[in-house]
Amino acid sequence: MDDDFETRRRLIGQRKSIDDSIRGWADVLALWRLCREAKCMRAHACCGEPRRCFRAHVPLLPESLQVWFDTISAAQQDGASFDEAIEDTLGTIAEDALQRWHIAIAMSDLAARSVTSEDTSNHV
Ligand SMILES: [Zn+2]
């Protein structure tokens, strides 16, 4: 096993863990909701290439959520872990923005479901 191989293996490992944390962010932000990939929609999670998906969908989030995103980024830049960064948002307008976003998604799912059941059955 030469040094090159070791370096490459380490870089791939790093890349993978960055991809995993990007996927974690994407899931917290429910970016799958904005994705047009059928498999992401079905899985309620990002199933594609996480970086590409993240870059494409973050700008589509409501403006209030950009605050959440900025708060997390700032905390992480200060050396906080992902969990610590999330904790930093608790009780702030950033947490409120994220909650509203998840409520909006839940409402939209509910509305879609009631339209479907009206179409297919006579009783609710
Ligand atoms: Zn996707």
C-alpha cells in the first residue's frame, strides 16, 4: 500500500463524511420537498448527489429559512458541531422559521391527500 493510495483513501473518506453531513442538512431542511426526482420525493430524503441537490435547492427555500441557514453556518464556522449548531438555533427566530417550513410541508401533504381521497372515494 503506497502513500498515494493512503492519501486517496483518506480523501475519499473525508468527501464521504462531508456528503453525509450535507445530506443531514438537506434532510433537516426537507429539501426533498423541492426536488423533482421521484425517488427523493418517495423516500422523503435526498437520494441523489447531495452537493448538487443542496446547491440547487437551498436558494428555493423561503427567505426566513436563509436566516436558519446563516445561523447554522456561523456556528459551524465558530467550530461548533452540527448538533451544537442546531442547539444554537433553539428558541430563536431561526428555529421558528424551520418549524413553519415543516408545518407548511405537512399542510401541503395533508391538502394533497384530501384531494386524492375526494377523487377516489365518496366518504372522507
Ligand atoms: Zn433530490
